[in-house]
Amino acid sequence: EVVEPKSLSSMDSIYLDQINKDFPGININELKSMCKDTIFSMFKAINAKDSGLVEPCVRKIVESKIADAKEKDAKYSSINIHKVVVSKYENNKGVATIHFGCSFEYYYSEGKKEAKRIQDRAMIDFVYVIDENIVEPSLKLLGLNCPNCGSPLTNTGVKVCSYCKTPIVEFVKRVWTCNGVKFY
């Protein structure tokens, strides 16, 4: 039985010219590869029941899936990524964001039940802080989290986590950074 992967709305042809204009020399395939790595690392962390294996930006969703996996004695296997596409691009207020759509499949089993093939999609956001000085202090677009406790940081200028008081190293500029994953 051949099952077509879940479809994605590719906007590569619309946004790639603008992305290349704003970021000459960008390697979009490298970012797409980083999207794949993010999905693989999430499933690895879920199976290992260790949210410390993933970046802080996806830790909460992984912790939720780990709790669910523990409750149902669930396992994920044979993760296969079908496609990664640019779904949307935004460049405003000192921050650029590329939203990637990713379609993938895996086998899911609970306890001793036979594994079922599941097809899914996720939206993976990568951000680039262009100019920290023009990013609004109250801007909550960035999903920055404390590396110690995972608490959200409300802006790029924060020096200490308001929850656990861990010193925060300044946000890395001029690097595309994963800002979150949403399954849909």
C-alpha cells in the first residue's frame, strides 16, 4: 500500500528571492537540514525520556510528549522526513523569521500493541536578530528560554532569568536559531 505523505504548502518560489536578497549567501538547504535534525532530536529525546537532549525552544513540547509516552508506554520508531519547505518569511522590527513546514512519518506503538504508521506535519521557526537595538523590548515574538529552568525570557536584552536568577549570556546574533516547533 502506497500512502502519499501529508501535503505542504511550499512558498519557496515566493519567498526565496526575498530571503536571498535580505541574506546574501544564505544556505537555505542547511536550514532545512537543521529542521530535519530538530525533528529527529525531538523523537530521540521522547524515546529516551530525556528532554535535556533538545534545545530549550522545543523542551516544553518534548516534555509533554514524554509524559504522554510514559503514561501510554509509547514508542516512536522509523522516523522518516518527507519534505521541508519554506512556508512563510517575515522580516520586521529587527527580527527575521523563516517558517518551515515539515512533513514526516513514524511508527507509533503503545505497550505490546502493533505499531501504527502515522503521518504528521510540523511548523519549525528559525529566527535571526538583525538589529537588537530596534527590537522592541516588549516584543514576545522570540521564544527565548532560560538554559537552566526553561522559563521564557521576554526580550533579547535580559541578563538574568527572572525565575531562577541564572545569568543569561547575550543572545547570539547573526546566526539562524530555532525558535520553536508546532505540530499541526
